[in-house]
Amino acid sequence: MERSPEERIVVIGAGAAGLMAAIHAATAGQRVLLLERTADGGRKILISGGGRCNILPSALEPGRFVTDSSPKLLRRLLTAWRLEAQREFFQRVVGLPLRLEPETGKLFPASNRARDVRDGLVSLARQRGVEIRNGCRVVDLTPEGGVWRVHLEDRKSIDTRRAIVATGGLSVPATGSDGVGFEIARRTGHLVHETYPALTPLTAAPAVHAALAGISLDVTLEAPGAKGVRTASGGFLFTHRGYSGPVVLDLSHLAVRSRDAGPARQQLRVRWTALTDADWEQRLTQRSAQAVSTVLRGALPARLADWLLADAGIDPACQLAQLPRDARRALIDRLVRYPLPWTGDEGYKKAEVTGGGVALDQVHPATLESRKHPGLFFCGEVLDAFGPIGGHNFAWAWATGRSAGLGAATK
């Protein structure tokens, strides 16, 4: 006897979390219909890691995730699928050998092609019997007489008893993200924490460092706050409009949220090298005829070294023996605690992820089923959590997608 259409699990969104949910629900023996707004799906996978797709981190760091919900709940959801098991899934089940990049601790497909990740997941979903409908935009989801009615843009609808919302957030709208999952959650009575762009480049107006655009180096970025100083170490990039790179992206949410909260802006300080105050003091107090610019250029890109000297009002040709104490201290302060003059950010257009989202206590942690509405599940970026650059957000998508898929399958 053929089962009714309502017995299908409908997954909304064929991104990382949606594909994983569909695969696991189908593997558990369920009929699955996967609806995707774009013509192909998985577009964030395609653009991640510069087109290489940083599938996973080499080590998971739950403490570096950000949420307005319970950190304990976040950890439970994130670790529901162990990192080792995720690696095995991609290598053995999807058939994608992984390669560790030692200098960054990131895992990439051995082919270095993000398309292989997306296509591998789509192919596996189809092998497991998932029906995928591309170019199918969902505009709403409502409870109707004991089923969930999925409303489509063309005014058609699909009924199901189990719906998984894996619509992503608001970041990189060019990939198809439109925030419909947040609207669905709000209209069905769920608490949705305020959303904001996260892991996004910062801007400066005027662009005081535009002449340094293209310079990249490893730095330590500090963000002092009431609960202490948050730090990030790694790549920093000057852009024509401001600043990017992993360290800027990882702390950008602090700047974004401070801007939204009121006039007090989050301070960001840069230590341009690993050298401390004492290290620079030793290097710059030598009684030598060597030019100060020579010393700085030995530790920094030449353009940046010259810019910092000019900012401190020091002649690049000034000899170390002639460098006044006050000028030396002013220069060291810029080398170790340079105040980054950010004024804005690139917003959702270039944000890697969306901060905020459906509060984690609104779902059962084991299944990600709504505590308010049976048969409704949430996973991925629509939930209130994000992690740092380096594969952590994919780990969140894979883990929560799997939990939601299995949860719906055993409902």
C-alpha cells in the first residue's frame, strides 16, 4: 500500500545542514523530499574556503562558539556527532578523502575542490532515495489540521507531518539565504534571539589604511570588555575599505553588536608581531647608527612599517641612537597596542554566518524537534550558535543536520 504524501519528511533548504538531514532521514528508511530555492543548492559549500571547502576543523573548540542561549546546550548539540565520526562519514560514506593543512589545522577534501563536497552530498542523498526539487522557494510553514503545510512561492503547497527547517540564515544572500526560517520560527511562537552579521569584514570611513590594501600578516587582535579581554591570533588583511582575515572575522561580532547596542564602540587593538613591549624596547634602545625603519622592516611588511613610523611622527631615516624616549614609547605603543579605527562592517553581504537565531532551549537537544510543535525540527544556521573560522560552522551544520534527520525519522 502506497503511503500518503504526508508521511514524507520535508526538508526545507539544501545547504550543508539540510543535505545532512535528508541523507540521515533517508538512510533511516524514510521517504524524504528536499526543497531548495536555488537551481543547484549547497552554494555556501561551493564558496567556502576560497572554493576549497574547509569541511572540518582538526579539533573542535566548543568554548569558542557564540550563543545567547545556554552554552551547555550548545555543547550538547555540537558534540552529538563526534568529530572522528564526521571525518569517517565523509571519507568512507561520501567517498571524499580528506587532507589536513598543518599550518592552519583545517581539513579539506584531498581534491581541494568545494564542488566535490557539494556534489558528493547531493549524489549520496539521491542514492539514498531523497527526492530533490530545485528552484522551489518556500515562503511559509503553517500547522493545518494535524499536518504542516509548506507554502511555496507559486502559491502551491505541500503537506507533511514532519518538516525540517534548514533554511540557513541571512548571510551571503547571493547564495539564496533569505531568513525565511527565522520568520517561520517567529510565526510559530518560538523565541528567536536578535540576528546580526557574524564573521564579517570591518570597514573604516574614511579608509585611513587604503594605501596598505593587500598587505597580510599574522597578528594578535584584542577586544577588551567587562568580562576580560577576548583575543584572536592569526591572519590579518588590509582591504581597500577596511580590514579582514580570520582574526578580524572571529571578533567582528563584538564590533557589530556594540554598534547596534549604542554609542559605545568595541575597542580593537592590534599587536602587529609576537614581540612584546620589552622586546621592542630592547631593539629600539641600541646606541646604533642603524635607521629605525630598518629595524621595523625586519619585523613587518615595509609599507606597514613606514606607515606606523609616519603615524608616530618619526623620520624613517632617524638613527636608533637619536630616537627620543617619547617617540620610542609612542612607536612601541603603536606596535603592540594599535587601536584599529573601524567604523562599520560589510554586513550580511560578506558575513560567513548569521549570529542569533532560534533559541536552543526551544528544541529537544537529542532530536532538535520543537518543544512547542510536534513534527517541526530546526537545524544549522537558523539555530542560535556560530563558531570561529576554520570548519567549526560546518561541524555545527553536519551535527545538527544529522540530529534533526534522525529525530524526524524516528518520530
